[in-house]
Amino acid sequence: MIFIVILLITGLSLFFTFKKGKPQLLIFPFLFIFLYFIVEIVLVPAPFIETVKFIFAIG
């Protein structure tokens, strides 16, 4: 489901970028993915800072 939403946002962003000639519209897919990433981190039942430390300690 979320994959379809990301594809839809990307497609609309590309369409309006080429139609209106504003490359600033291409930031919306990246912004949406970043916000989705933050929401998924917040949904983890561990404390936020500990979760972020764990995610970056894996690599």
C-alpha cells in the first residue's frame, strides 16, 4: 500500500515538474520518504534516541 502511495506521489511530482517546469516539485517524493522513515521510527516502542542509536549502530 505504502509503495503505491510513494509511486503515485513520484508520478504526480514528475508530471507537474515537466508540465509547469518547476524542478522544486521533485523534492516531494524525498520529503515523503523521509517523513515515512521518521514515523516508522516513532512507532517503535523503545525510546526515540535509543532507537536512532540502534539504527545507526547496525551499519
